[in-house]
Amino acid sequence: MKEINLNSIKVGSSATVKSIGSMGALKRRLIDMGITPGVKITVKKIAPLGDPIEINLRGYELSIRRSEAESIFVEREVNQCQ
């Protein structure tokens, strides 16, 4: 499967983090929040204007900006619809 960014995942779908494309402080911040390669993420909600995105990972809910989600590369779960 090809990697896509977290922005492309629809509400209710799950994906596995493959890599984080940003560098420096943003990458460190995402890792500190638990977004690391191999972790499963489920998109729970997207705000009406598209920002922020609420995700579930490691048993907790987390809201991230759409710009941050663009730098998180994931692989969609096999049983999920396009």
C-alpha cells in the first residue's frame, strides 16, 4: 500500500503511522504526543471548518491541526473503504 497523509483519512477510518515528514520542533512535539511509527490512529471528528482534526490513539483523544496532519504519513487499514 502507498503512504498517504493523515489529512486524507475520512472520519471513522483507521490507519497506521508509517513516518513523520516534518523536522525539528514539530516532529518532536508530535512524537511527544504519542504519534510514532507503528501506532494505530482512528479519525473521530473533523471540525465544521476542517480544523482541527480529532484522532484516537493509544487509548486517548487528541486534537491536531490540519497542517500538522499533513506531515503525518499513514497506511490505511486494509478493510477500510477508499
